[in-house]
Amino acid sequence: MQKKLKLMILALLPAAVAMGQTAVTKDAGAEGGDTDENAITFTEAQMGEDDDMSQNISIISSGNNEYASEVGYLFSPVRFRYRAFGQKYNEIHINGAPVNDIESGQFRYSFVGGLNQQTKGMEASLPFESNNFAMSAMGGSNNYNFRPASMPVGHRITLSGANRNYKLRGAYTFNSGYNSKGWAFSGNLTYRWAGEGVVEGTFYNSLSYFLGVQKLLGNHSISLVTWGNPTERGTQGASTDEMYWLANDRLYNPYWGYQDGKKRNSRVVNDYAPAALMTWDWQINETMKLTTSLLGKYGMYKSTKLNYNNSDNPQPDYWKMMPSSNYDVWDETDASNRTQACLDTWNLAYDYLQTKENRQINWDRLYWANKQASAQGADAMYYVQAKHNDVLNVSLASVLQTDLSEKLHWNIGVNLATNKGMHYQTMEDLLGATSFHNINTYAVGTYAMQSDQVQYDLNNPNASVGVGDKFGYDYNILVDKAQAWTSFEYRHGRAQAFVAGRIGAVEMQRDGKMRNGLAADYSYGKSGVAHFLDGGGKVGANYNLGGGVTLGIGGGYELRAPQASTAFVAPEINNDFVSNLKNERVASAELSVDYSNEWLHANIMGYGSCISNATEWQQFYFDDINSFSYVSLTGEDKVYYGIEWGLNFKLTSAFNIKTVGTISEAKYNNNAKVWYMSSTNGTYNDANNHQIETCYNKNMREAGTPLTALSLIFSYHQKGWFIDINGNWYDRIYLYYSPYYRYGSTLATRQSIGETVYDNNGEILASATAQEKGHGGFMLDASIGRSIYIGKGSLSINLMITNLLNNTNICTGGYEQSRSDYTSSLNTRAYKFSKNPKKYYAYGTNAMLNLAYKF
């Protein structure tokens, strides 16, 4: 607590001179303007903050594009991603400073969580739109304006009630605007809470703050702001359809159970990233402006997990607990797993899991087992560990904007950043045990208990681990990044065109803090440094043909340095970089038609993007070999293409009908090379001169987002009233595929035990590598509100209802299990992992009532 307090105090102190740029501020005072609450009141589930899956939604917006202005919020209940791109392709800035995580490329929306009013002032740029803060990314770019003087003047009190991840929200915002002495002040305090969310066993506790000051000094302006969002939340886990069926609940959560009669969640996230930003705006003359911003952030992210040692997996939905682990419900020809005895055991397991307590973690039983082990002098059999991913980041961004003529505008900018990612594991709770040691029990058996190889840290062998102590791994990832960019925008008559380019350099290395016994000579200390040059360019043009028709075209090509988060094969063990690590090559193009008249505004876009030399990384527990497996996929090619549309029919001055949607494709276009190692022996799959293996993942689709999403919207806005009803259809929702299931060696083994993997010509059948899909469907949402003027203030009342028809059959994401349908001795299992992916499903009917008073 003292550490957090010190960090909050430091965040309030000025760091250095920096600067910012002008940005478009949305008019919050327009009729129905408080409906902007819709666009930014996301729950953490809508933002896809799952610990084990990367499902962050990409939010893009544009005031001139009917499709892009709607989809960010409209499709958020199913974790929609713009064009199915990963979050790293949607770049976010604050006052011109890039804020995507340098190590992973992701932007965590919890970084600005609760700051609804501050994030309204946003400049958005679609992939082929010019802007004043960056070369727009492949998935578009957003720039939040956090200058106090740019925020709407006055007080605002907000109260909200919901049956979502949090139940209550209260917020107070104050913005002074410039006073007579050139000072502007801004403040916000928001609290969000749920003793238990809509998903049983979850909870939510979050305090958000924002403080800012700005001073006008002639043609200079200096602002300093600080914000943070300390949050603690209990999370929800994915499970199989079998377990959802047994629980008769699509929101069943395996992460909690009873301890002394009270609910306890095993997966608790603590997230706090205090930040300070100084911005200096210098209006040099009427046609030239310089903006510089300096950002500092210290992020602390901790996620707990129940683990086990020399014992059975305590998860209540562990596959051995399932009835189908005893009787093969899929294969009628599997005589050995369809006997009467198997069926009797199936019934016993079914009856056992009909009791709710048996479908949850039994914390009291775990404590009892640990006390018995302690009495015999053994280490804890069960414990709660905490994975930490902390970050210290400092970045500087500077942009010079100038009008070279009435027709030509020029921007030039630089971005510099240094980043230290701190990754380590600590003991959160010994669950009643009295001892635990920093030993790799996965390697015991492969190596003797007394050998160096089983030590997680040879510098401190057999170290005793208490609550709060580090164990298992401890390393830093160091990344430095520099980038220069420029853009020219030309406007003349009916034509508008731009060209933009950027060039940059990235260097990265690992700094190990433990000397792992599986890599005694190359795990402790700093690795070598990997250097990459990247850059690229974009061009775009629009031409007004007259009659309300405008044609647009754009194209771009980039080299993107690999992310540090995918650059190391097994960062928890050693310093090795991935073999054949290269820049991504990204090509993209777009063709659009915009039509506007008195009763219709229409946007139709076709796009295509290609990515080659992509690298991906996964880590998962693979208990076929009782080991964690670290997997790197390299040399991947991906293609993205589709059509998007947004049509807004203005039937009367108050009534509009809109339709927006996309039909897209996002798939892997080749088979990747796979390099992996096991935590049991620390060797790679190409050891002893074996070739790097192939993963047959061609035609796998991007997962965690619907590739088809359609919406029909009825919108009524008049005299302070607004009513919106939208029906949404989602389809082609793929689950994250398992690389292991598609290794060449795995496919050969599957064929050898009787599966039909190859055709008569020895070619792999499409059915052998088919990717699991989630169920799509229809969802009906609605909102109704009223703005009422009271004296010098106004009261806004807004009720938002999601999933009115209570359709809980829509899958919002999930993943295939990386397990085999056969044992290590090649015996067929009754349980079929290939038929039991882990899934998430949409919330049922949920609502939020929002009251806001502005004065």
C-alpha cells in the first residue's frame, strides 16, 4: 500500500517539458449529446480483458463514416475487432504520445478506465485518413485530448446502476476552462463496484482519478495531467459445453468456490498504471504549431491462479471430473470405452456434479490436504500463485504542423520511448501449508531431485518460498524505440490527397534475474540485443464526382518490427531469441464510395491487407507430458479482406433508419514453422539435428471476433428524447486454434491410431485440421433517454438494455484445448479434447441506468 501511495505522489509531480497538439473535441452539448455515454461506458467483459486469451476489441471511430462511428460500441458485447485485426494494428495516442504497450503492441482500455468524460475528446483516423498526430495504422489510429482547457466547462455528477461486471458507478467531473489569468483546471473521480457481478463468483472494485492543470503563456500552453485506475476484480473462466450443460448455466464460472461458507475467486486481477503527461503547445505563428508531449507510466498488473504440486488438478471442470472422461459419448465404435462399467461411472460422475458445491473449487479440502502434507514435512500440494507483468515506460512525442500554402499541409514528428517490462511470479497464498521450495517439479523425473536442472535459480538453490516471495521465474524485457514520421495533405477543388511515411528502429533484450538450471549458462543476466529497422508509407486520395458522390482510394506498405512479447522462445527459462525472427511485411489497400444527400448518407468500403513473416507465441500447460510448452510460430502469412457498409436513412427530422455491417475474411495463408520447448527438459524440438516442425495451420481464421456482423438500427431523437433499437446478427465466430493439434508429428500419430488424417494421395484432409467455431445468432439491444434542462443545468436519463431476447447461445470467444485424444502410450481416451473446446457465451439480458447532471 505504501508503494502505491508513493507512486501516486510521484505521478502528481511534473516530470519534464513536453507538448501536445490540437484535437477534435466532440460536442457534448448537442441534442441527445448525452448518448455519448453509450459510446464509452464499456464493461471489462466488453473490453475482453481475459487473462489467458488476447481478445481486446479494437475501437475505431469517425464522425464522417457511418460504419466506423457505430461498430466500436454496437458490436462490443461479442468482442468485435475492427477488420479482425489484432489490437497492435490499432494505435492509440494521448495528446500525440503513443500509448500502446511497447512490448506487446496491445492497448489495455483499463489504462483509461472510468475516464468517460476525458476520453470523449478524441480525434480518430481511419486507415487511409490523414491526421496531425501520426501516420495512421493499418487498423486506424485514435488520439485522446487530455488537455484541461479542451474539456467542456462545468460540473458533472453521474450515477449508474447495472447488472454487468459492476453494479454501481458514481462519478464527479469538474472542468474550469481558462480563467482570467490563463489557468485551466480539470478533475475527475469515478468509483465502480460490484460485490458480485452478473457472473457468479466475480467481483469488481475500481477507483479512477484524473487531475490536470493548464497554463496559457502568450502563444504557449503547458498542461500537466495525471490519472490512474487502481482496480481489483475477480474474473470469469471459459469452460466446455459439457460443463455448461451440467451446470445448466452458460455463465458457469470454474474459478470460484466456497471457503468457510464464503465465495472465493482463484483468479483475481489487480491492475494499476499511474501515469503523468506533460504537454507543451507552441503556436509559432498563424500557420505553424509545435506540439511536444512527455509521458511517464508505471504499470502494475497481477493475476492470481490456483496451482498444484505433486497432486491432482483442483479445477472443478478438470477433464477427469467430467462424465465423458469415463464413457466415450462421441465414437460408437470405441468398444473399450463404451462398456456397462464405463456407463455406470459416467452416471456416478453425472450425479456427483449435479450438486452445485461439487462444480466449484473446494477451498476447505485444499487447506485440509496441505495441513496433512505439512504434518509429514512435505511442501504445499496446493497454492495460489501470482503472475506479475509490471512496466516502466517513458516516451516523448513531438510534432510540427505547418501550412505550406492554402492547399498544402505538412506534419513532421518524432517518437522516442524506453520500456522496462518486469515479469515475475510470487507466492500469493500457501493455503495452510508451512513450506514450499523454488524447485522445478515438472523436471523431477527427467532429472534427479539433487541435480542442478531442477533448480529454478542456481544462485539460490532450494530456496524456501513464503508468501510474497518470488519463485519460478523473474526476468525483465528491455525495449527502446525511435521513430520519425511525416505526412503531406493536399486539397484543391474536389480533390484531396495525402502521402505519409515513417521510419524507425527498435532494439530489445532479456535480462534474467534467476539462473535457471535448464539453461544455466544463458538464463541469468542480459541476453544479446536484437535490432530491427522498420518503416513504410501510405497514400490516399478522395475525389468528389458531384451529385453527393465521393470516391476514395488508398494503399500502403510497411515493415513492422516483431513485438518483444513474441521474440523469445521461452522467456521464463532462458535468453534465446526465436529462430528466423524477421520484420512483418504489411501491405494494405482500400476502395470506398461515399454518397450523401438530404435523406441518405452512405459509406461502402472494400479492403484487403496481407501480412507476411508474422511471428506468434503461445505458452500452455500440456499435461500429456506433464509440462509447460513454449511455442513459437514463424514465417506466417495472413490475409484480411472484406466489405463494410454504413447506410443512414433520414426519414424525418427525428427518425432515422441505419444499417451497418461487415462480411470479412481473416485467415492464415500458409503453414507455419514451429519451434517449441518443454519445461521438463529445456530442449527444443529440433534438438539432435531434427528439423524445425511444420504446423499445418493454413486456412485457420482469426479468432475471438465475428467475421460477419450485421445491424439494423431504428433511431428517434427529438426534443431531448432519444430512442434507439438495434438488431444485430453475428456469424462465423472462430475459436483460437491449437497449434499442437496440427503439428506434422501429431497428425502422423493421429493417423497411426486409427484417425483418418490423410487421403489416398497422402494429402492432409481439411477435416483433420478443421478449426472449431462458436455459435452465432441474433441479439436485440435498445436504449432510451431524455435530456431535461433544469435552471442553468441539465439532467440526462439514459437506460441501455443489451440482449433483450436473452440469447445466451451466442459464443463470444474461446479456444481449443491443446491436448490429445490418446494417451502417451497411444491408447484412445474416452474423453475427446478435440470435441471439447473452452468457450465464453454472451451475457443474458443486462441493463444500465445512467443519470447525469451537468451544471
